[in-house]
Amino acid sequence: MKLAVLNNAVPFIRGGAEHLADALRAKLCEYGHQALLVRIPFCWEPPSRIPEHMLACRLMRVPGVERVIALKFPAYYVPHQDKVIWLLHQFRQAYDLWGTSLQGLPDSPESCQIRESIVNVDNSYLADAKKIFTNSRITGARLKTFNGIDSEVLHPPLLSSEQFTCREYGDYIFVPGRINEAKRQRLLVQSLQHCRSCVKLVVAGKAETQAHSDAIRAVIRKSGLQERILFIDRFITEEEKVEWFSSALATAYIPYDEDSYGYVTLESFLSRKAVVTCEDSGGIHELVKEKVTGRVVAAIPQALAEALDDLYRDKAAARRLGEAGYDYAQQLNINWDRVIRALTA
């Protein structure tokens, strides 16, 4: 089958969605299909440009392909006679993030009009799809709540998993991923000031803006904990990531209301490492269970500090949680066979 994977792209920003789009195209080819990845530029600043991007996607055509697989807003507006949507997320600023500190749109009549337009157009054009899958129960529930549209959960696998190993349970908590306010790495750095043990942090990932990087560096300087916090402000290679996972005590991944379980979570489990997350971290709760496969605590520095201290002081318990996470990951049947069958049926 000739397929096109459609994903929007913000120039020079790369995260889990971009990795998934690349992996999906590669796996479709591996399974005998012809597949290409179409990256559609998208920018939401200033907000007045959002409707332009929506219209551009609706006017776009993808000739010569038998099926399109669309992943995100506004790429799923592209019309095609055989379209399947694997929904990673809608424009959440118009949905559950509206009215929160992460709204991202100014409180203005223009923003209200943009929000209303997004919801109305989603209601109209998501229905174009032959089938809608979502990357988690959280994403599916949001789609049902706000748009009244049913979907089926299809968890995204890693491109490959064989490289993840466990060498030891060291003295640091690994915190990988793109750095921004929603991922809340700064909160983890702040929590280390409340730790009573000698636990360390390794925060690794490219900051979306210089302000995000500066904010973390400012907390490190103010706390005087430079010897216990390593901040790697860049994209790390896959090889580096595997190495950091391998020797970590555990992993911390505490985004606000994440859409899916997060690649970090599955990578950590495959490395036999427990995951520390927060009560409001969303889809991660599909994998991380309190004192079963990790720690689930309040999103405040003191609670996070207590969880980090507990893991540091009881490495046998950290190992048990990590082993349980590995076993659970094996039971979930998150694999490319299931994904490719579903998307090409």
C-alpha cells in the first residue's frame, strides 16, 4: 500500500511526536509498504496565524497515495478519500488547557473566536476519517468529552527496544526529555533542595526557549546544589540516553496532564528502572502505579523530595519497582505488529 504519514512540525523543535512519526514511516516500509512522511509547518504565535494554518491544511492535497495517516492538529484536516487518524493530541489550548496557566492564548475576544473555530472545525473534519485511534485512554476520553467522538486506543511502541539494559542502580535520578513548563523539570530541580539524602539529578534535553534553560540554571545557582545536579541542555543521542538509563537509580517524568504514557516511561521500564511521576501527570498513570512500578506523588517539591529520598535510601525497593515495571511493560502488548495491522486494515 502507498501511504503518507501526516504530521505538523514546528521548525527546530523535536519531541516524542516527531520520533513517533519517523518510526511509523520506517516501520511501514519495513512491513512492505511504500510510505512517506509529510511534515506540515505549524506555528501558533501569534495566535492570529492559527486559522491560516488550519485553512492551509484543508486546502492541501496528497495525490498518489492510497491512504493517509494523520497524527496531530492541524495535519488531520488534510482531506483524503481514505484517511485514518492516530490522534496524538488536539490543540489542547482550546480544550482542557483553556483557563489554566498553560492556556498559551491571551484572554481576548480574538482568542475566544479562535478557540470556537478550532472546536467547530474539529467537530466537522475529524468525522472525515475512516477510523480514529488515540495514543492513550486520556486522549480518547478528551476527544469524547469535548467533541463527542469515539475512538480506539492504540499505544505507540518504541522504534526499537533491544538496546535498553540495566547495568546498576546508581545514585542519580535521570530526567530526560524536551524542556518546557508543561514538562516541569524545574519543579524537580526545586525539589532537590528539600531532599535529606545525597540523591542526585541528571536533567537532559533541549530547552524549547532560552528562558526555560535560564530558569533551571537560576534554580541550580540559587540552591547551591551544582555538585548534585547535572543539566545537559541539548539533545542527547540515543546512545547517551541508553547509557544514562542503564546506570540510573530511577527516572522522574512529571509532565502536567500528559496525553500518553510517554516514551520516557516505557524506556525506563525496559531499563528496569522505576518512574517517579505526579498525581496530575495524566496518561503516565496507565503504566506507573504507586509503589508498584514507581511513585505517584503530589506535584509539590516536598512530596517529590520524599519520593526521591525513599528510592535513594532503599535501593532494593527501587530495584523491585523497576523489575515490576519491566514485567508490566512485557504484558502490555505494545508492539508494531498490532499498530501496523490496525493502521493498514
